[in-house]
Amino acid sequence: RTVLSRALDAGSLRWDDAHLKLILSPKRRKSGRFQGGFANFSSDGKPLWHESTPIACARVEALRSHGYANESVRLARAVARTIRENAISGFKLYQNSYIRKRHKNVLKRNNGYGLVGHPLNPIHILFDTLTTAATNGDILLKFLATFVLKILMFVHWFILYICLIDEESQKLLRKEAFEVCLLGVGEQRCMPSNARAQEKVLFCEKMLIEQLESLTLDDELIQVLRDVTTLLIEGGPGSGLGKRVHRESVPIHSFANYLFKALLPYDRKLVFRMGLQAMRMTVAPAEMPPAEAAQEEQMPLVLPFTYPATWSVIGDLEARQYQLASTLLQTAIGEVMLLRLVVESVQRNMRNASHVFQLSHDAFKCATNQTGAVADSTMLNVALQLAMQVLRMTIQGGTWRRTEMVGWLVTCATEIGLCARMSVTLTWYTLFTPVEASTMVAGCVISPNTAMRLNLDPREREELYHNVCQMAMQCAVKDPQSCALRSLTLCETYTSAFDAVYHVIVDSNKRRIDSSQLFTIARYLDQRGLNSQAFTVAHAATRRLRVPFNHDAHPAANDLLWTTQLAQSLGMTELEELVLVIVNKVRCASVLSDVLRTCTSSISGRMPNGTYGNRGLRADRVPLRPLLEASMAAYVNTIHSKLSHISPRHYTEFIGFLNKARETFLLAPDGHSQFGRLLANLKTIYKGKKKLLNLVASRFG
């Protein structure tokens, strides 16, 4: 009874044993004294509650549900004061440099899983109990009446006193409810490992923030808000907004967003300091610079880049972080230094590219949403910087939205002006792949619409075009297989860049471009009248070609015929050089014979280089003789290969193949006799295939 009487402030109630059993812990020490319950006092003599906070709050709820409204308020106030005293004590402990050095372990842990999301909902109970009491004055009126009636003698003074005390008490209850809710939500707490528990933590935080938003802020509550915000951002491991947090602590971006908006009209400097500090995701690098971090007593910064594997709510957390970033960004418009800090914070802490992309859109909208007004250049630059950040984040892994992101960056650069576009072309390799730079980016930058949009004069157009050509040349060097042809096209009127790209293409020792692409490039060069360069590229394509035997429909067959005509139009030296390559790279009899006939037949009409001629060559003479011999040998090998596994249904097809072989053999002076010896050899080796041999004899004698 002595402990209880000391704990009760002015206006104490009569407590019977039933009440005591509900309030005080039932466990007793051997000395007979109560272990739990009121055991300490605050600096102003108010009672504190020495027991687990969730359990104490469960007692508050039990008292309310059983009709002990006055008692529940008393206990709720004691618990709220206890939370406040603990927060202040933790703050002082952290701020005391001597204590911090003596108790390093204090800095390395946080407050476990905290009160938000606890199964007993302690913060919600305290807030609801205190705000209900503040709204319903009858509870406090009855509380005071019980005590005051014994003292006051005159009814008039009694009524006046009750009214004054009641109004002040309601304000005090509101203040205590507001403060304990702020401290509870701002508490640092570990993310539970269970997915359902994680969802509950975020849901409870959301509900508590909505309760905070339901209160109308007066001067007194604004001061509480300012004091608690300062306490949280300066606090140690007890604060979720402090300078140091455990790597698996729950990020409290939504709470920071509430604090920012609520306190912004009253203390702009404080809320931006808080918002920038709160922007971090706990598993991302911390805000503090290395020099300051070194003074933090061996406690490492939070460096891991990946999120804990057990976090199933990371998408929700990242969305909340984006909302805070968007609030900071839009509020800082017009303040260059502040915007720079916000952008740096985003670049350091935001890891989801889609949210940074959306933030870039937000900045662009802020810069251009004023009808009839000139766009805000600083905010446009912010939009560009964030768009560049998105492209850097996704250049390796890629995303299905890359095309949209590339287009958006070009849009931002165009809105800013020529300098931004020039900068994009100069630093393209940090933002785009070579394919993106040589196609989408280059096409947009040098388009006529861009020139009109930027109102470029001829000199500026030429400068921008030269930059694009340099970019195209670099793209060809980095990815010749994908960018060579496009780079040539871009550099058509810029001789030095065009020649540089051309040499990249023909440098076969260092670059790998497949034969089909080289043939395409060669045809493009020939169309421009660069027949010598076209042949060089086509020759390189032929060297990289492989045409196995029996591949009559090989996709390179037409390219070989075209290249042969091109070589023939240039001269015997080029044709002889090409024939030697074809003989080494092509094993297909029909392809070889088609190339041979192209060279031996009379060619009328336009040649590949645009000239006209009518010339045919002898197959048995240089430079075609090696090609004739290779064709005949390929036919012999292919015939034997076909006969080794031929079936009756392919006999007719085989006879047709033999007929094509004879046509090739007849190009040689002794071709008729050679073909006869081939048939005789077949009759000897494959004498078991009588039906086929009869068909051969009937057709060829």
C-alpha cells in the first residue's frame, strides 16, 4: 500500500483488492513485496510502470473491457510516461561519449521486434485509451469529483475548478497519446522472419500513422512533434530514424513521410534533415560520410547491398521509400543545394529502377506543370540525372522497359537543350548498350524533329552530327557484330568516321562479325559505289564461311554468286583470289558448280559494280580450273555418300543429281570420259542395286 500511495498523484482513488489484482503483478518476492507494478518515478515525480510494456498494455485493455475506465487511464498514462522516459534515457546514453565508449554493445543491437506489430498491439491500446479519455470528459470528471468533493466547500468554486482542470487534463491526455504513438512508431525494431508477421508490422504501422493523422495539431502538439523528431534523428539504437540502425531493422519511410508533411510548415530545416536521413534502406549504405563513420566506435556502416532473403515485403517497403523521396523532391523545388542533396540520397539509397524512373517523371512534371511558364531548369536537370541513374542501374541486367527508359532520357535531354544532348552522346557508354546508342539514341538525336525542337543553326547541327558519328564509331568498336552496318549508315557523310568503322569491319584478326552480316555490309558498300571496299568485306565474309557437302540450299549460296560476279567485274586477280578461298571453304557440289557456271556463262546486263559487260571464262583455265576440279571432286564424294544409304523412293532424285554432275563434268576437256569412268565404277561397287543401275543405264547409257 505504501508503494501504491506514493505512485498515485493528486486525486488518488480508493483501490480495493480486486483492482490491485488487476493492476499489480500477481507474483511476489519472498519478502512479500510486489515484484511488478509501480516501482519507479519520473523526474517530475510521476509514476512509472516497471513491467513488460505489452503485458502492461494488456492490463490496460483488460481494465477497460471490465468497466474500470478510470483505472485503465491511470495505468495507460504510467506506461506512456515509462516509454517516454526510456526513450530520453536511451538518447542521453547515446549522446554521452564516455558512456558510449564504455558500452559499445549498446550500439550494436536494437530493440528486438519492438512494439509495432506485437500480437498485443500495445501502442494502439495506449493511444486509443488516452484519446478516448481525452474525448470523453466524463471519465476524468468522475475521477476528479471523487477527490475534490471531500475538500472543496463551495459548489460554485467546485464547478469552476472542475471545468478548468478537466480541460487541461484532456489536453494532457491528448499530448501523451500523441507522444507515445510517435515514440512507438519511431522505435527501431527488427523485421520478423515470418512473412505474415512482416505484413502485420507494416499494416500496424500504417494504422498507427492514420491515427496520428486523425489528430488536429495545435501549438502544443506541434512542439511535441518537433521534440520527438529531434529525439529520433539524434537518437542511438533505440531510434528507427537515428544515425545507426541494425541491418535488418524495419525501414520506416511512411512514418518519416508523415513527420515531414506534418512538421514542414513549422521547421523546414529539421524535416529535411530527418527526411534525408530516413531515405536509406537499412540494408543499403548509410548516409554518414566515411570520416564521421570512423568516429562511431568501431560500429561498421550498413554496407550489404542485397536485401535479406527472408524479407517478403520488400516491394511494399520500396514503394514507401519512393513516396518519401517524391515528397522530398517536390518540396525542394527551387532550392538548388537542397535538390542536390535529395538526388544524392536517391542515388545512394534507392535500389529499385522502376521507382527511380517514376521519380524522374515526377521531377519532369514538377518542372513543366506551370501553364505558360518557363520550365524550371534545375528540376529538369534532376529529371535527367535520375533518368541517367535508371539506365546505369539497368544497363547490365536489362529490363523489358529499357526501350521506354532510353526514350525518356532522350526526351529529358531534348527538353533541356543542346548541351544535354551533347553530354549524352559523349558519355553514352555509361548509359546505353552499343546497340541502343547506335539505333534509338543516334536516330533521335540527329532527327530533323530534334533540330527543329532545339532550334539549331547549321553549325550546331554539324557539331551534334559529328558527336553522333563519334559515338557510332565507338559502338562499332565495342560491338561490331551488332553495330557495324548501322554505324556505317550514320557516318556516310563523315569520311574519317566512316573509314574508321570500315577498318573495324575488315580487321578480322580482332573482330568477329559473322559471314551473313559481312555480306549484308558488302552489298551496302556496293550500292554506294564502293565496289573495291565491298569486295574486301565480301572476301572476308567468304573466308569465315563454311558450306558442308550436301547443303544445296545453304543461305550463303546467293551471296557467293553475287561475290563472284563482283570479283569478276573487278578483274582476274580478285577472281583468282576469291576462287582459292571458295575451294577451301565450300564442300557442297551444287554450290560449287553454280559458282562455276556463273563465271563461265556469258554475263549480259548490269554488273555488281554498276558497269555493263558480256564476258565468259573457260572453266579449264586459270583462274577457274581449281573451282572446276573442286566441283567434280565434290560431286564424286556426294554421289558415293548418297548411294551408301539410298532408298528406292530417292532413285528419281538421284538420277537428277547425276545429270547435274554430268553437266559440270562436261565443262572439262575430258569430262565425258571422266563421267563414263564414274558410271562404270558405280556399276562395279553398287552392283547389288540392280533397279537403280538399270535406271542409270537407261538415262546415261
